[in-house]
Amino acid sequence: MTESSIKVGVIAEQTGPLSFMGIANANVAKMVINDINAGGGLLGRRLDLYLEDGATIDSVAEAKATKLVQYDKVDVIFGGIYSSTRQAIKGPAVVKGRKLYIYPEQYEGQESDPLIFCTGPVPAQQVDPLIPWLMQQTGAKKFYLPSADYIWPRVLNQKVRQVVTANGGAIVGEEYFPLDHMDYAGTVEKIASSGAEVVFNTIVPPGLLPFLEQLYNSGFSARGGRIVCTYFDENLLSLVPAAHVEGLYSCLDYYQSVSDPFSQKLLGRYNKLYPDNAQFTGGSACSGLYRGLMLWAAAVKEAGSFRQDDVIKALDHAKIAEGPGGPAEMVPGQHHVRMNMYIGQASNGAFRIVKSLGVIDPNEAKVPGVADTGRTRAAV
């Protein structure tokens, strides 16, 4: 490391229930930083990666964010999967540290802060196109919402309810559980007795696997029931018996079966570098982290500066011509990304793309005071 190096902080969940996702994110960070350095760095300066383990515990992620800002004095922070983790990082990184923070995961939307940029899909890019398409394709009308009890499921379910009812359907059940809840027998019984045709799941690991097993054993899928889980990707498929999720629908910005040449080349490079490790996927934030790092690098180049205010101004409209799933660009004023979206369906332990949705806008609100980085607004 040299005096003139640029410090990039990344918090990835390398241990705990989301380690299968976080390890992949750590791999992506290493790959991209190495690639940028191999190409001469940014503005002639080397990037040094400060990689921290969030351990899938929000208080740990908060402590690591404090360390990155106060002691390592990083220039930018990336990371977080759970929305509660984003909020934990936000406190020391943004509210106190006044540091640029790029959040890479698909999430519930509505984060609106001059110092925060989000590079994963939001409800307008997932729920809005997926649910009407699913209802039209299957004729399903009755939805049940088993959910983890934190911000992402609660906000996302509001959107699900809105879109389902607007399309002539009904929510026949909505329940919330602690993240480590394991016994879903009662909920599975309610799903059966409610006549639900679709289970829109926002239960997350570690409770996810027992829920899917108990739902499968109940005969829900055998009776013709449909499972929807908008964050489900190939990393999750590899953890679950294929039969438990056969036919499951997801909606993401990237699947490994996306066939454009750049996406295929990127996946091949990643698999060669990390052949026995967590997979490069969309739902676990790999695609958003790759996109976030490259959009940040593009903003630095355009600004011709690492000064935070200059980078933020350029990042507000930054574009990349190639990325996982296709090109991407920040929507000016929104701090969210316009990008290609895809509906995937699990089939024999892999995702096949059943609908390429094309480029979809995030439709997030304009960030207040985007020209004034001295102001912030609390997360929803």
C-alpha cells in the first residue's frame, strides 16, 4: 500500500446464515478491485480493498462500518444484504461519518439520502412486472405472504398487496416471524385452509429452508400451488433440494442463464477464479456489487477526482455499457439504477429465464437535497 492509494471498504457477510451470499460478494469485490488495479488503477492511483466480515449480525456490521470510517478512513463503503444491515451500516458510515455508501442488494426501495446509492432492483422492477404477468399466466388470484419480521418484507408486502388487489386478486394471509423461526407447521396449515394459490415468500435464511421443506411436505406444489420469491438465485437453489422449489418464480436483474456475451464472459472469469466457492448470482448482491463498483469507478473517471462531492455529482448519472444482465445507469436524482430485468423459474435445480422484461426504471422518489451532502433523511 502506498500513501496515495484509494481505500475501498466492503462489508460482506462471510460468516453466519448469509455466508453463502457474503463469500460470493467478497469474491466479487476482490475480482473487480484486482481488475481495476491491473488496468492501472483509477486516475493513476491504486485501489486498496478493506474487506470486513459483517457476520450476518447487524451490530457487527455497524461496528465494522465504524472501524472502516474512523480508523481505516476509507474513501467509500459498499455492502450489506439485509435492509436492517443497511440501516446498521448507515448510522456510522453516513449519518455520523458523512461517507459515500453504495448498497448493492435488491430491496424494498425508499432509501433516500444524498450519500447513499442503491444498485440492486426495487419493487417497481420486481413486483410491478412479475405479479401481473404471473396472474395472467396462471390465473392465480389468492396470495399468502409468509414473511420475516423486518423492514424489507413489511414494505415489500405493502407493494405486493397493492399490485395483487389492483389486478383483481386478494391477500388471504400475511404473517411475520423472527429470522431464526423454524417451525412453520401452523402457517402451512393456514396456507392450505385459505385456498392460497400463490405463496409470495419473504422468509429469509436461516428460517427459509425449514419453511420450504414444510411447505413441500404439505403437498402445496403437488396441488398446483405456486411459490414466488423475488430474491431467489442460484446460490439459494444450491442449498435446497430441487423438488422443494421446483417451479418457483423469481424476478432479478441477472441469472446465470442470461446469454449476452459479456454476462457469459464475466461468469466464466468468476468461475475460473473461484471454482469451489459461492456462485456469482443476482439475488445475493453479486450483480449489484459488480455494478456498484464499476459505476463508482466510472464516476471517479468522469469527475477526474476522488473528492467525494465531485464523485457523487458524477455518480448521479453514471453509466456502464456492459455488466451482469446488461448495461446499467443511474437515474439522475433518484440514486437508483435503470437496468434489464428477468423473470426466472426454477427447473431441475437451475433457473431458466421465462420472460426477459427489458430495461425497467426504478421509479424511486427524487432524493431531497441531492446537491447538499450536508443533509440526510432517515431510512424508512
